[in-house]
Amino acid sequence: MAIERTAVNPVQWSLDLGFSQGEIVSGGTRTLYCSGQTAMSPEGAPLHDGDMAAQLAVSVDNLEGVLGAAGMSLADVVRLAVYATDVDLLLAHLGVLGARLGAAGAVPTMTVLGVSRLAIPGQLVELEATAVA
């Protein structure tokens, strides 16, 4: 059975910012719940201390790695939570994430949360996703 995704957007402004208010997913599906992805090397070393844009890029790379290992891509992401230690700094660099999502044709539901810190010192941003394929 084919997967059907229907965006639920009673307002336009969220689409202008690159995310949907809701999404209905129906049909035969596999769901992947991804742990938070940060700017960590494959060996587990933190990267780009203090550089939000670079950390966002590596976090998306790492998210794509998990998705790819499950036979999925960014296009399959239906829910994205973004945790940031500095929301204003995140918003100044959110285009890094938006460009990657846009290139994949992804318009997931999204929540941005400000947190006092992340688990690994020096990390500024963490991406947590749910994907359906």
C-alpha cells in the first residue's frame, strides 16, 4: 500500500518559514524515531565548538546518515524538533537547515526549543526527527 502524506496548514505563515502545522500519514508505513543528532564526528568527538552554522550542517549530515541507514531520506521526515542553547543565534543561521530541507523537498512539522545546555559541552544545536516511509 502506498504511503499518503497530507499537509495540514490552516495558515500560510508556517509554509513561508518552511514547515507544516500538521501532517497526516496513512497507508502501509515504516516509522523511524531518530535520537537527537548533533555535530559529532563518526568517532564521537564534538565538532565546531561555538559555530552554529557549521554545527547545523554536521547535525543534518548525521541525521541523513541515520535516515540513509534505514533506507530513508530527509524527504521522509514528518516531524523535526530543534533544540538550541541560543534560539536567536539559531534563527540567524536557520537557513542552513532550511536549504537542506528545501533541497530534499521536505516540509516537516517543526518545533524549536531553547534549552540551557545540551548533553555534550560546546554543542549548540540538536536535531530530533521522526520519519515515515
